[in-house]
Amino acid sequence: QVQLAESGGGLVQAGDSASLSCSASGRTYSVRVMGWFRQAPGKEREFVLAISFFDGSLFYGTAPQDRFIISKDDVKNTVSLRIDNLRAEDTATYYCAASAFWADSYSDERMYDFWGQGTQVTVSS
């Protein structure tokens, strides 16, 4: 099993940046990719961005690539998501997820074996 713990988020002003972090523990050697999903109020959960722990390859979702930046720390087994120039539509619960699969795409929730509890990002204007 792999345990994921998110941190960061909270109430932020439009135009500011938010930094989210996800720390993995347990059988982290099985993790191939870690990613972020988000779920806005009244909407389905959507894939944001993911990164390979093997070679750092990035897998993009619907989020604009110029505002959403993902990074990883192999030593600490953490993945971070920075969201720049926050907008009201970025308000959502952000979930960290880990996949043990090798695949060409990681946009489907079913590719992920482990999930964090989620952290709320609320953008105020």
C-alpha cells in the first residue's frame, strides 16, 4: 500500500499562486506516476497533470500548461503542484493520486491505485 498526504491550498486571492504538495509513504517503490486531479463544486473530477517518477515525463490534462506546474522530489517521494495566476474557476478540491501502471496516458482515474484525501483551494476575487 501507498499512503498519500496532501498539503497546501486554502483561501487564496485571484491572481496569486498556490502551492500544493503530496507526500507518498509506504511501498513507494511501486509508484510509476503521480498526478493531480481536481473536482470543482457540482462537476466531475478531472485530470490536471501527472509526472513520471521514472524519467520525469509529464502528462497533461485540461489545465493550462502555462499556469499549472508539476515537480517531483525523488528523495522525499513528494510531488508538488504550483498554480499561477489563480482564477475563480480554479476553485476545487485537489486530489493527489499514484499509479503503479505503465501506460501512455494517465488521464483516466482508473489508472491510479492510491489517492489522497484531497485539499481545498478556494480562489476569491
